Amino acid sequence: MNILIVGAGGREHTFAYKLAQSKECEKLFVAPGNAGTANIATNVNIGVTDFDKIKELVLSEAIKMVVVGPEVPLVEGIYDYFKNDSELKEVAVIGPSAEAAQLEGSKEYAKEFLVRHNIPTAAYQSFTPETVSEGQTFLETLKAPYVLKADGLAAGKGVLIIDNLEEAKKELAEMLTNSKFGEASNKVVIEEFLDGIELSVFVLTDGKNYITLPTAKDYKRIGEGDTGLNTGGMGAISPVPFADDAFMNKIETQVVKPTVEGIIKDNLDYKGFIFIGLIKVDGEPKVIEYNVRMGDPETEAVLPRVNNDLLDMFKHVANQTLDKVVLDLDPRTAVTVMTVAGGYPEAYEKGDEITGIDNVEGSIVFQAGTTHKNGKIVTNGGRVLTVTSFGDNFKEALAVSYKNVKKINFKGINYRTDLGFDL
Ligand code: AMP
Ligand code: GLY
């Protein structure tokens, strides 16, 4: 089978790494891919929302499966584009429809879904430019800190957590009337603050059946001890040690099962990954957010632990026979340590040579913001590459990753040395 992966990050490199191991995988393409995917697949220089160009490629290369990495093409309707096209409708698309992708594309849509299906989540209300003053009055009824969320996609930056009431009122007005996050903040969800420890659960569904994949914890802030600006993710650990069997049972019955049943009840066309961001409050799971894709860098720690043939799993997703798949997991812990360009998540340089990848021993390097230039591998993004290792526990696994990270170099290389500090 010929397969196309849409995306360019470490998540997509991991998909390529797993799919390339399948006996049934013939030609593997990545659009647009990076220097890492170029080693195991054919990169095609097509943007992730250029559906017409993707169609041309799919037809000319007889591609039968499209695996969508990032959220933007899903929210923009890549699934529906395929299903509504007579030449493409038999192609398996791994990812939800545009309607279902609103679970990530609109915070309000997600909150309404959670409430409708009795899934535990923070209390909330949403506001528009016409109701700014009602929003400010609502803030007065809450206790600090105040959680303000831009309704739409904001590349992970649309959530503000503010200690001071007056500042929260000002930011609400900025979001709604001054488009602080562009169109994404034309609507704002104000939420009750939840105090607890976060983890993420990943689910693969065919729209009828589902498999719960391993948990992971990611480290979003740039600085040690979870300080400084938010990033796309500086590393991940899977499984999460505090998610014991009793807590996982609660997650399964209170969150995962009702989520998939809600998708079925609401008639949502959903064949793909569900990423559920959770917070453990007084021993109980509460949903913070849905994403309609795998996490990055969580994928780089979660998927290497899945021994199953990923292509076989995706075929069962497409055929709605996921109930035939028995998950085969590596019991060890996997961690991934992200290296980023100097300055990231603010301004950073691109085009700096990366050395030392070939010296890595006992870890897997998944590349993210990399490309080839004059026969060399160079940086091409803020998050550059991530180093995944296994161990009997997260400390052992981290020791292997950190040993190997030291062998890699590029100008301004930065990474967090404290992953797992909170566990
Ligand atoms: P989100 O984009 O909804 O995942 O929010 C980004 C981050 O903000 C989350 O990973 C949490 O750390 C934090 N956050 C979101 N909602 C809440 C909440 N209701 N209470 C506490 N922290 C939250
Ligand atoms: N690492 C967080 C995300 O993929 O959204």
C-alpha cells in the first residue's frame, strides 16, 4: 500500500518510522516532511492545507491511505475533501471530519460536547464582543486565578491564566474587541481554574470502537521547573507514573468511553486519534481540552511503545474493525527530550548545521525542524529534533536521552534538563 503522511514535525517522523516497518507499506510519502523523514520516505514539497496539490499526488502515486498529523488541515476539512470527491472517496483518511475537528477547533464546541455527554470538566461560560461587560461581571463572581481561552485555534497560545481580576478584565476586552489572538478570540471561554497535575490520554477510534493508547505527560514551558513562555512541548514521558490502574479505570469510564459514545451519538465522522488533556483534581480526572490528533512530542514517546504494526491498526480504523486489534505494548517507560533553537519560542535562527546525530547510541532521534542544505542537515524550525529512549523507569530512560543529547550540536542548542521533576 502507498501511504502519504501530512505534516513536517517529530510526530510525522515517528509515524513514518512506524509505518515504514510494516511489511505492507510500499511507497511512503511525507508532505512536506523534514530531513529525518527524507531518510525513510519521499518528501514532497506540498503544504499541509494545499488539498488540490495533495489530490494530484494521491492520484499520480496511487496512494491509498492519508495519515494527517497536525490539526489545521483537519479543521479545514481534509477528511471531507476526500470523502466528497469521487476520485478520492475510497482513500482511507486517518483523522476526523471538519465537524468533529471542532472538538479542537472551537473551545466552546468542546465544552458543549463535554457538558452534553456528562464528561467531567471545569465550569465555564463563553462571551463575544457584544457581551464583554457581562464577561467582566462573570469574572467578578470567580476566584483567582482566572482562565481565559480564545475559542479558535491559536497554535497553543490562546490560553491565559491571570492572577489579578483587573488584569483579567482588561485581557478579556483585548481578546474580544482588539482581536488579541486574531479571529480565534472573537469568542472567549472563561473557565473555573482547576488545581492539579496534568496528563494526557491518547485514543485511537474508528468511530465505533476504540483503543486507549498509553498516557503521557508533556513539558510545555521553555524554562526549568515549568517556567517561562509556552512552547509546542519540550519533552514527554510515557507512561505517567501516577496514572495507576484505579485512576486509569476512572479515566476509562468517566472520560474515554463517554467521549467515544458521544461521538457516535452526535453522528460525528471520526476515524483517527483523540488526544485528551486531563487534570487530576482530588483524585478525579477532569478534561481540560480535546485535540483531534496525536500530540507532539507525546507521539515520540507513546508510539515507540506500541509494538503493533501501525499500518495494520490504521487499516482497521478505516474499515471500522478496530475491535479486532489487541494492543501490544512495550512495558518499559519511554521519554523524549526536545532540543530547540536558541531564542525559541521567541525569534530564532534557521539554517544552522546540525552535527552528531550519527553518534547517538541506544536512543532514537526524531527530527522536527530540520532540512537539507548543501548536503548537510540544518535547523529549519524552533523545535529541531527530539531524542527518545527507553528505561525501566523514567529516570533511567532520561539518563540515556541526556547522554545522547550531549552528542548533538547546533548553534544555540537548548533543552530542558529537568523533565520529570514534578513526578
Ligand atoms: P489548553 O490549550 O486548553 O490545553 O490550555 C493550555 C494549558 O492551560 C493547559 O495545559 C493547562 O496547563 C492550562 N489550563 C487550561 N485550562 C485550565 C483550567 N481550567 N484550570 C487550570 N489550568 C488550565
Ligand atoms: N504537546 C502538545 C500538543 O501537541 O498539543
